[in-house]
Amino acid sequence: MIKKLLVTLLMSMSAAAAMAVPFGSQSVLVIEDATGKILLEKNPNQVVSIASLTKLMTAMVVLDARQNMNELIAIDERDVDIVKHSTSRVPVGGVISRQDVLTLALMSSDNRAAAALGRTFPGGVVAFKSAVRAKVAALGMTQTVIEEPTGLSPNNKSTASDLVKMARAAAAYSEITRITTESSDTINISGREVEYRNTNRLVGAKGWEIGLSKTGYTEEAGRCLIMKIKSAGKNATLVLLNAKASSARIVDALSIRRFIAGDEAPAPVIARARTRQRVTQPVIVLASAARAPVLKTSLRSHGRHQPRVVAVAKAAPPAKARFASRVKLKQNKPVIHVHRRA
């Protein structure tokens, strides 16, 4: 009876803590590494698509196979994304060592790289899938299904609770922790040096101690993030699933770090358009004809609206300002890059 009361009390405390820290992510789970205690949770057992978080599982299975990491792999048409048609800076025909292919899959979340790892697995794709199923079962991830190595398939699904288990296992691989915590790396592709950056912009950021990192994004999965962090001397694992925007994912991570540190300061405010009305759309402000567009987003937009363009004139008469804005829009066409990988 007392044991049941203690369990109920702990669950209520965790729920109260989650209510005290508002999240933009659909599912959230934060575990204290030293004790396994749940610090924060929100829908931890909801099954959702996990996008490129899949690549942590891909990396573990590949490393378990103990393949020659110096072996050269040729990227071919079979590695091209025909599901989401995501872009890649890894060219078809490029020849890369398996070690660098692993780096591209984890750090830069490249889908062609992840597909190549699965394709060149001993026994091919069929054997890769079998190895993944065995790994999932061994880790006790009972609510997890992974059908392919990239995370592009919406059928790759899991829960925050299961993904904490995957993060804990991945952190035991020194190669995975090293790669995922590098802010950038230069990869040799067919004799050409190409620089790639980490998809998690918190890696390398001031004040962040990160021991493991992996981002994910598809339309079905939203913005996802797995990290192992250290804050105020405490180590914790966090899983964020289905945030509607990258900014929401970052704000959630910041809020979690402050919560772990015991800092009750309010969450930072993302820059918003200067207007007295409620902003529900991203706003691109053109300050001058020589200045590049600056993208300001609102957390309330949730990615549902297209950006609208506002030209700001410098103390000029209304008529002149309108003319100037047309010129600026012509000279400074804002370019929005769509990143499908993560």
C-alpha cells in the first residue's frame, strides 16, 4: 500500500513539473541519468513517427557488425530519397569511406549516407532490417518499429519512453557520442574536401555541455530531438517529439536545461515583428536595399502560414516609402531554404 502511494506521489510530482514547464513538443521525456528518475514528461508513451532519430539505431547496428570502417563506399541511385525527395550534398557516384558515411548520417543527418549504410550492411538490406529488429528487442523497446535506416518512412515509429532507452544505449558507443557532438567536420568525397555542419545548432553553443545529440524532421514527425546534457552538475537525457517548428524545439531544450539547473527564470522570447497586433505569420523585414532579408518568426505561427514580406523605409514620405519597398523587394528577393532532413 505504501509503495503504491509513493509511486502515485512521484507520478503526480512529475506531472506537476511538466505543467509548470510549458512545452511546444507533443511528447517530452527527461530522465536524470544517475537515478533514472523522471524529471519531466508529457505524453511519454504516445507512439509517433521519429524521422531521423532512426539514424542512432542505424549507427549502433552498423557498429555492432564490426565492418571495415575504412572501406570505400560508392553512393548510387539506390541511396537517393524517392519517398520525401529530400536534398543531399552527397553526390551520386561519390566515393566515401564507411567511417565518413557514418559521420554524414549522424552529424549532418544525410539520408543518402544512412541508406548506403543499410545497403552495404553484411547480407544487404534484409539482414540490416533483421539486425535492427533484434536490437530493438534487446533494448526492450516494445513500442518501436523501424522499417528502414533513414527515418524518411512515417512507419518508423516509437515513443519518448522507448527512445530514452535507445539514447542510453547509443551513448555507450564512443564513436556515436564523438560524431554527434562535433559542430562540424570536413569530409573527403572522391578527393574533394567538403565541410558539413551538425544539424543541432546547440552543439558547440556557449553554455551547453552535450554528450549525445540527434535531430529529426519529417512532416509526419515534426521537429524531434534527442540529447544527453549536463546542467548544474546533473546529467540528463531528454527526448522531444513533434515540435511544430525548430524554434519551439530549441525553446523546449532551453526550458529543460533551466529546470534541471533549478533556474526559474522565464523562457527567452524569440524576436517578433514590431506590431501591436498579434503576430501569426513569419515576417521578413527588409531594412535597406543593400541589406539581406532578416527572417523573424513567431512561436504562434506553428509553421501553418506562409511568410509575408514587409518593407521598412527610413523616415521617408509614405509615397516614397511605397516606391522604395517595391524596389527593395525586387532587389532583395527573400530565399527560403527547405531542409527536409532534420
